[in-house]
Amino acid sequence: MDAEDTINQPLPPLVKSASRSSLDESVSWFHGKITRDAAERILETNGNQEGLFLVRESSSSPGDYVLSLIHDNTPIHYQIRRHGEDAFFSIDDGPIVHGLEMLISYYQEDAQGLSTKLGHMCKAQPPPPDSRRHGRTNLLHRATKEGELTVVTELLKSGYHNLDAKNQEGQTAVHLASIAGFDDILDLLLKNSANPNIIDGNGLTPLHYACLNNRPSTVVVLIHYRANPQLRATETGWVPLHYAAFHGYTDVVQMLLSLHCPCHPRSNYNETPSDLAMKNNHKDCLSLLRNHIPHQPCSSRSSWFHENVDREKAVQLLHSRGFKDGMFLVRRSTRKKDIYVLTVVQNSHPYNYEIQCEGNFYFIDDGPYLESLEHIIDYYSRMADGLPTNLVYAVAPETTVSLDVEFESRKVVVSCNVIV
């Protein structure tokens, strides 16, 4: 007996509509964890006609998938690469598409760089809920939306596993709880490992919705469970603070700032929250943002700044200290005046990022405006936000003694040599 049968609750039974059934039928090309050989046998059994296809889990790269298709009577296999933790996928150099079902639909319209346009599917089952942009409403969605804590509790007790399944709008139960401000349900879902950073069909996270709906207490719950306050809305590049400032929600703005969220993140159009508050004449909110004093950084530039080091020497220094993932240093650019360079190691490869200045602020690429080099290091030690990894191991100049630096609650080791 499943969870819906065992729960005594006032919600009407969930009826699977014909439209939902047909939606699942149209995406029932997923064959789970099968081998390459098994995929080729299934394609052959189904006729080997041009464009025949199926999708399976990747055996070599967990979280990725493989598109297997027929072209000129020959099976061809394409790696479907997942980008980040959410349901964004691409094939080769093609576009990154939100939702595995949307990616397949894209290649059903035209070959778009594949050897052939996708035709008939080898029918099996719909793709996993966490891979989809849109899903279908289930009992957990309905119970969450109606604030039925008892029903949600019993569902989780009964072993309900699809906590990140999406409804027709592409929203999970965590989205719905965040929109409504049902903090007790939200806490329960997140305590049971629901994803706080999942993106819905509109390109928004639960934290975006908490800010959009003026729910400061919900913001606290989400960030407690590691919701990322710097994830950007797909269309605009707005982070949650943009939404709070746009609507003049001073309590939410104050809460985000108290939780060490950067005060000056930038949108796709280079807008900051202050710009949006001023545009909409939210004077209290604008004053709060302009007068905000950021928290004190946890390191000083003596721990990681190298005055006269070029790119080659920087890499040599990193190699001499172990070349570990997350190891970094900052140096002056040898080619551009007033530009600094962050060099960081990931997967045994050095990456170099220009740290630019704009007025009194520093920034990397499209990251937030920050108040100092120390704030840059502090910020990127807490979240990668476009870098290949968080900053973990600071490489100090050789004239500096060894020390440990605390970034928030996390220890960041400063590596150095002492010249005697």
C-alpha cells in the first residue's frame, strides 16, 4: 500500500488526467542504467530506422546521460552533459537547455549539429523527476501548497523519495513552501534532503520566491540549509536581493545583508539592488543599502598577496606548495595597470581571473561589486560563483610566517615559506 492509501487526509484523490498521461507518453524515451551494448540491441530490435533514439544514464559520468540514435543504420552515442546541480544539459557544443525533456525536444525539431534529426523513440519510461524542467503535480505538491503539515510528515515517514519532483509549472515542494511561507513544511522538506537551490520553469530558486513574496523568516530557513543567495534568475540575472530591493521589502533586505550577502550584486544589465530601489522610489530600502557596512573580512592581503610576481612565477609558487585544488594567490597584473589577478588551482590546472576596479569597488567578471581585495577573497572562499572552485588554501609570500585563517566557520590554510 503506497503513501496515498495510508494517509487519512482531507485532500481529494489525485486523478491522473489524460493530458498528463499523454505528456508522460511523449517523453517515455528513458531507459535508465543500461549499457552501450544493451542500448544498441534495443535500437536494433525496434527497427534501426533513421533517427530512432533512446536516452540512458551515463555509465562513465554520474549525473550525465547518453543519447543513443541510429544514422545510416549505425548506432551513434552522444554524451549529454549536466551543468551544475540542477537540470541544465547540453550535447557537445550545442546550447545549454533547462530540462532533459526540453533538450530532446530541441533535437526533435532539427538535427542542430547531430548526425540526424531525432525521430521515433524506443519507448520505456519518462526521465527522472530531477532531470526535468516540467513534471506533473503529485500529492506532496498539493499537500505543501495547502499547508498540510500532517500529510507532508506522513508522506516523508512512509519513505516518499521524490522530494525534488516538479509540477506542471516546474516547481518543487520547496518552491511552493517558500512562496507560501510555510516554514515548518519547508524545514521538514530540507531536513529530509530536498534541494534548496533547484531552479523552476521560470528560472527562479526557492530563495528568489521567498524574497519576491516578502518572507524574511523563510529566507532564514533556506539559508540555514545552504540555499545560495547568489544564484541568478535565468532571464534577468537577478539574485534574491534584487527582488527584495525592487519591491522595497526592507525586512528581507535587512535579513539578507545580516546573513553576509553581498550588497552590490549585478544583473545581466549591470543593475544593482540600489539601482532598483532608487528606480522604484523605495527610499527606506535605498538608505539601508547605501548605508550598509559590510562585515570585516577574515584575512589580510599579507596572507595571499604577491607584489611582484608574473603568471609563470605564480604557477611555480603554487606548484611548490602542493598545487592542491582551491590553492590560490593574488598578484598585480604585469600587463594592465591597476588590475590584479587571482590565480587558483582546480583539477591540476591554474586559472587566472582579472580583479578589476569600478570606483571604490572590486569585481571579477560579472560577480558582485565588493569593497576591497580582502572582501573579494572572503566572498570567493564561501562560494565559487563562476570560479572553478572555492578559494581554500592561500599561498603567502615567502617572507610571511605560517598561520591559519578562519573564513566564517571554515578553516582556510595559509601556506608559506619562511626566509631565515
